[in-house]
Amino acid sequence: MNGRVVLERFPAGGPRGSWPAEEFARARRGEGQRAEVVMDLATDAFLVIVRGQEVEECAAA
């Protein structure tokens, strides 16, 4: 499967020096998920996603 699941959304205009999307993704990676941060230009938000085969695992959880 080539899909993706959005785990969380964070506004791009966060406080200076704050990286909440990266921190959230790091915590998910610590749990064994292959979380990554991407930018959604249409909504001006950072998305924490998992791709591919992990999509099925997240949907089952």
C-alpha cells in the first residue's frame, strides 16, 4: 500500500525556537513508528505522517 496516515497536524506559525511537529514525530519514532514531518502548503501546517505498510498497522491500532 502506498498510502499515508496523518497522525497529527501543527500550525506552521509556532513560537520561535519551538518544533512541536518534530518533537511529536520523535516520540512516535521512539514507539517504533516511522513517523516523519512534511509541510502541507495548502493549509500552512506541518503534518506528522507514516507512509506505506505502516498505514495498515496504524489503522488497526
